[in-house]
Amino acid sequence: MSEKRDTETGRCFVCKREFSYDPKEVTTFLIDPETGLPPGFSVLGTLRPAKPEAVARSTDQPLCPGCQARAEQYAEAMEAPPPRWESWPPTGQ
Ligand SMILES: [Zn+2]
């Protein structure tokens, strides 16, 4: 009996490294292809209201475990609550 795991290979949007992940468990971020950042983030790292068109053209990109750990450390260092990604509107709907 071979247990087939449902894994996919993708490219981390932060470090551009290819990695395998389980689509059901991987952390994904909505990324605006024009800026390479989540809609609402500026290149200066400041927050601004996400424009509907920016959200509409954005796609979910996987985040590798290494970058996820770094992002969590960064959030702790800033002593700020993590952004609530799930509150963003879904794409293409
Ligand atoms: Zn990464």
C-alpha cells in the first residue's frame, strides 16, 4: 500500500525557491503581480487601503516554511498583531 500524498510544487513568492507543499496546509498570500506584494502593501512596507482592481488581479502564491517562520518573527519583533489575510476578499469572484 502506497499512501499517495497530494503535494504540489510551487515557487515561494518571497525567496523564489521551488518547494513542494501540501495545498491543503500551505500558507498562501494574495499577491499583486504588479508590485509583488499583497494588495494594500506599498513597496515602502507601509499599509494603504487595497484597491479593488489590485485585489482582482492578485493571485494566491505559496509561502515556503522558511519564509513563513521569518515573517512570524518579523511580526513579533514589530509587536504588532499579524495581518488578517483571511479578511481580504477572494480573487476572481
Ligand atoms: Zn521562501
